[in-house]
Amino acid sequence: MLSRRKFIQRISAGIAVAAAAPMIAGYSCGSAGKPGQAAEESSPDLFFKISLAEWSLHRALFSKQLDHLDFPMYAKEKFGIDAVEYVNQFFMDRANDRKYLGELKKRCADHGITSVLIMCDLEGDLGDADTTARHTAVENHYKWVEAAAFLGCHAIRVNAAGESNADDLQKYVAESLTELSSFADDHGIAVIVENHGGLSSNGAWLSGVLKAVGRPNCGALPDVGNFCIRRAEPQEQTLEAYMAAECLEEYDRYQGIKELMPFAKGVSAKTYDFDEYGLETSIDYRRVLNEVKDAGFGGYVGIEYEGHRLPADEGIAKTKMLLERIGAELM
């Protein structure tokens, strides 16, 4: 029984999904026409801001149909979104490459695009039972803190992962987050933890970790779709097969959101599919956004489309329309 994070590690950071069918239309940076038209559309006034999580386009990025450097402009030209959330898997060997990061930063600055955060995976378990391995995992994240600061992000997203029992894992993760947050604080960066499978998808457990850390720059990135604690072994070694595998233990989504929102420094708006009215078929987004509003949150809500029935572009666009529609109704 695998957590999402462990499965991604098993398929070597997306190699198995790279062969998936292309999920976006042809694109080159600076293209005109319909993508540009999307950027001209005005968005309604909302109590939150909208960003686009790079993982929404993971198939195109893994298959090299879309280049990481082109992602910010793709978000703006195609969807009219001027704030982006990066995933370190798409520039894994570039964290210390100031020339590469400088080019990314310049493209964003030239086009008025905000770099919001970097989602960090595959750098070791912050809850590893082995002290040396745990400290190494913390240090592996230092370069992403520095990269985030260079790009003008406000945070890095990390995982509360490990193989120990609930009490020990909570202690190990809290120790690591305290150490990492101390380093990040010197760079003006927040460390935010996503519910990302395993015990981290238990809202009470993860909020307990954050209470134990108790640092102003350490918080949560509640993902409204990631509350499956245990999932059955997939029949095939692909991300799609993993997501289709039966969830054997699921935490109450809305309870988890309520528990994590007091610590939230971002929200991940996960979507999978939509009905004829444009509503998400498995998540009550009115209820979700009510919780977000009740918590007094006014930061970025990041679109993270993860469905496979619709092309990625369509799923992202439908998610944006859903957020704008319900967000405006709640004003």
C-alpha cells in the first residue's frame, strides 16, 4: 500500500508518465491568437488570488512538449494567470544554476508574472527514522530555499514523510521542519507542508506537527484532493494507474481542510473531472471555498488539475472558471 509520494519515487519522477498522450495544444513561447486572448479577459474580484501549479501540465513537461522555462508564459498567455507554482522535478539539476534561474526570473519580470512557490519532492524524507538521513534530507532542501528566494517566491512546499509510527514520525518531522524553517527564515522564505499521502493526509496529525513546530514561517499547503491515506497497489506502474487504484483509507476532506486552514500559507485547488454545469464531480468547491474564506485566507489558491478524461488545458480552464464563479458568489 503506497502513498502518492512513494509511488512517484518508484516511477523515477515521472518517467513512466512521459509516454502518456500529449495533453496540451502545440505551443511556443510568445505565440499569439487564442492564448493571448485568454490573458486579456478580466477576472472578477475575489477574496483570494489564483495561481497555476506546474503539476497541472506534468504530462507535457515530462514528455518535453512543454519546456519548464516556457511554463510561466504559457500560464499567462493560455489562461490569463499571472502567478505560477513550480515543481522541482522539472528543473531538478538547476537549483544552483544562477544563469538558468536568472533566465526564468527575467521572463517572469518582463511579463509581470509572480513566482509563488517551489514544490519540492525527491530530496529525502524529513521524517526518516535515521538521524543522519533525516538531516541530509533537510540539507537537500537548502538549495531550493535559496532558489525560491532568488526567484522571488514566498515559500517552498515540502512533504511530511517517513515510515515510523504516528508519534515518532510527528516528532521526527517537527524536528526537521524546525531546522529547515530556521534556515529558510534567514532567506525570507516560508516552509509549507502539503497533505500528500500517508499520515500527512490526516488533518489532525499534520496540524499537530505544525503546532509542535510553532514557527511563523512554517505552515500548511492544504490540498483539497489529497486526503487518501492508503491506496491499493496499482496494476501498472503509471501515475494514472496509481490514481485509479482504490483508496483503502480516506480522511474526511472537509474536516482536514478545516484543521489545516489555520496554518495555510497557500491552498491547492485539486480537480479531476467536471459535470455539465462546470462543477467538480467529487469535491464540493462551494464548501471548500467557504472554509477558505472563514479562515480569513486571502493568498494564492493554486489550480492543480489532475484528471485524465479532459486535456490538461481544458481541465485547467474549467478549474479557473469554477474558482472564479464560486469565489465571486461568496464575495
